[in-house]
Amino acid sequence: MVEINLNYCKASYRKVYDNFLFSSRLYVSDLMMLKRLCQSSLCRLEKLCKQFLRQDKVVTYYLMLPYKRAIEAFYQELKERS
């Protein structure tokens, strides 16, 4: 059962990241929207992590970490551009 939940968690985090990648291509010329996208994606990842902990009693922080770091790095690049 835990394995199924972990696969579900991985897929959920990946979905948020895929949505981030797709939207970042749409907003490529709008710096303000890209920053908002980064913030909302990071917030969504954190909410998912808390939700999985609360509902399933499973710590999924390390499953979220690669996606969080990638979005944070992109956000940092945006800050340096402006």
C-alpha cells in the first residue's frame, strides 16, 4: 500500500512540475507572470507535501525536492534578470 501511495505522490509532484514547464513556455516573454508561476508552483508542491503527510502519514519531502530545487533555480535566474 505504501508503494502505491509513493507512486501516486511521485506522479502528483511530476504533474505540478510538468504544468510549470508547460506554462513557463507560454509566459516566456512576461517576467512578472513567470515569477508568479514559480511562486504558485512552489506553493502547490508544499501543499501536496503537507497533504500527503496529513492524509497518508507518509513523508514525501525527498520526492518533492528535485522539482522544488529546479523551480527555485529558475526563480533565482528570473530575479537576477530583473
